[in-house]
Amino acid sequence: MTSRRHFLQSAAVGVLGAAAVSRAGAASLPEAATQASAATQLPRPPASGRPYNPVVTLNGWSLPFRMNNGVKEFHLVAEPVVREMAPGMKAHLWGYNGQSPGPTLEAVEGDRVRIFVTNKLPEATSIHWHGFLLPAGMDGVSGLNQPPIKPGKTFVYEFDMKKSGTFMYHPHADEMTQMAMGMMGFFVVHPRNPNFMKVDRDFVFLLNAFDIEPGSATPKIATMLDFNLWCWNSRIFPGIDPFVVRKNDRVRIRFGNLTMTNHPIHMHGYDFEVTCTDGGWVPKSARWPEVSIDVAVGQMRAFEFDAIYPGDWAIHCHKSHHTMNAMGHDVPTMIGVDHRGVVEKIQKLVPDYMVMGERGMYDMKEMEMPIPDNTVPMMTGTGPFGPIGMGGMFTVLKVHDDVKPGDYRDPGWYKHPPGTVAYEYQGVLPEPARAAQPSATGTTLKARKPGGASGHGGH
Ligand SMILES: [Cu+2]
């Protein structure tokens, strides 16, 4: 009885073409996978569609997709999430599919993608596809390009991957609140030719920042600049996984900055070249060697190197307050203040009183100071030689020759060849010899002669 009607419907779809197919496809939602873990997930090779070399999201994952009549379909769910920022600290954030940041989306140049966005937040949202060339109506600025996605509603974005490169996604509705709450994700479009710019390991992460009072769990959304948690993918050191690399691998590290300030990302042990920016791949003739890459607000950068130097190498933001965890910023400078004799007197009145920073802050690395629940110490982490004393935007690039292809598990600490580690000088310390030296103005500074004798050694 229904066969004739069914036939007519099918014929109509054929006649009306692509637009009608899209609406028909949108009738059934793809499953929205969700992730409970903050651990780095293995790269996800594509089960269907065009081939590509998948990326590894630092402390994150890639969203599975389904192919529907040649269109790659994803389903993002905007929702409140609990994100472990480091062992011992969980934050109440907003994100996508169980985590902040949301899952990484991976597609291939030439793909058509259809992305379903379901809003389970208490307020309206939208998604802007940062860096893409797409129809204006798919650009995601609520009010300008589309109506806001109200709570409980699902919108569909559909556009073609016109070029490969490094992209991001984030809300464009009440974005100060929603980005301060952790809503963002990475989006990689792979080259159509899997051998173009091929690397062995391709890492991605977002730079983000939060202001969460020690002992609490929800970010303060009105903070403009004075954030106290500087994160890579909503993680803080020592919660950020290492970049695990096999010696001689070709490595790419991509990052996007969705904080409110710039970050000079510095990697030890290597020089490298920026090979991809927001706008696309950088031709070989336009690259220059660097050891730090400053990434401005809203920018993406990718750099590459051949992992020929084995070791455990620091990689971090070079703003020193960005490699610390939550602390009060109204701390007076105590360097040079002599508290001897004073502390005991104060402790008779205030038993817990302690002096911080009298000889610099290094002692804080080892100090066992009571801290509130749900907080990570300001300077922390332990290495093979003692406390590392870092936080925030810091982790380690581990280039080891015993790492197997495709293995991203932490290989432990680097075993230094004998004679290649800095060591303590055991001899006598001589008196400093200050030589007579002409000054820039032509006058000659007199050498100070300790004890009247010159050239004598130590005591
Ligand atoms: Cu920074």
C-alpha cells in the first residue's frame, strides 16, 4: 500500500537534488560520542571516508564521525562538564561531549561535513568555525549569521573543506562567558594527498586560561586578564601529558590560542620552523628557524622538527607567571628581608605563621604547606633530579630511542650517557679576580686588590 508513496518520495529526492538530500540526511542524528577521561587518547585512523594520518590531541581525543551519502557527519553536544585539570583538581566547566576542550574534529580537504550541534547549556550558544572558508550563513556568529541555538535545540552546520590546515571552533554567543568556561575545540583538515607534509607524530592542543579561586571549582567569568590557571587543553602541569616521540621521527606540534593574551611557546633542545599558520601551510622558502613561537590571541601555529636529539626537553610558555598554578598575586617581595628572630615571636601569637620568599621562591617547591582542597600547588612536579617547581603551561618533550612506532605511553625519564650531566664543582673557590678595564668613557676603573696581594688563590 505504501510502496507507491515511498517510490514518489524517493523520486522527489532525486529530482530536488542536493538541498533536499541534506534535509533528509539531517532527519536522523548521528550518535554523540562522549569521553569521560582526560588522558591522551591514541590517534583515531578513519574507519571510512578519505584516508588521512590522524593527529594526537594532548589530554584529549578525536570525535568519531559517520559517512552519510558521502557527507562526513559529526555530533557535538554543548554541555556542563567536570574536567580534571591535574590530579587533585577538578573544575566545573562548560564544554562539548563530556570534556573541555571539546573533541578534535578531523576531516580531509574536499570533504563535505555536516555538524549537528545540540545545546544542553542553560543559555543560548552557537559555533564559529575559526579560520574556515565557508558560506557566511555557516560562520556561526549568533545574530549576524544565524539565530542563537536556544537551550534544548539542535542546529546543523554544513560546508565544504576547501583547504587543509589547522583550525579551531568556539562559541560566538556570549563568548566571554562561554570561552571563560572552557568551550572550544581543535579542528584539523588533512591534505587530500596523505603524503603531503607527512609527519610521524602530529600533536594538537589549545591554550586556554581560567580564574578559579583555590578551593573552588567554577571559573570566575568576569576576569579579563588576571587569570590564575594557564592551561594546555584545560590541563595544568603536572597534569599535562608529555609529548612522547621516537628518536628520528618527524614531529609536528600545532596549537591555537584562545586565552586573552599572547604566549611565547619555547621548546628546549631544538630549533624548528613554523610550517602552518591560521591561513595555511607555509612554503619552505618562507620559513625561518626559531626556538620560541609567540602566538597571539586567536591565532594558530604549527611547527615541525626532526627528533634527532634524544633527551627530556622542557616545552613551556616563556611568560614565567604562566608556568605557575593558582596563587594570590598580591604577595609582597620578601627577598632580602631578614626575618630571623621575628618568626618565633609571631608564631607565639599565630602558630601557623610562616615566611614565604625570603630567599626567592625556590623553597616553595619543597615546602609542605597546607593548601585548600581541590587545588594544585603553585610550583610542583618532580623530575629525576628533584622538584621541577613548575605549573601551568609546562610539559616535557621526551625523545627516546626505545619508543615504538605508534606508542604514546610515557617512557619514563631519559637515561643520560655518562659525562653529559651538569655536576657540582668540588675544588676550592678562588677570590674573584677583577681586572683593570677601560670604561666606555675612557676613564680606567681601578682593580680592587683583596688583602693587597694579587693573584692569590682561595682561603
Ligand atoms: Cu603564556
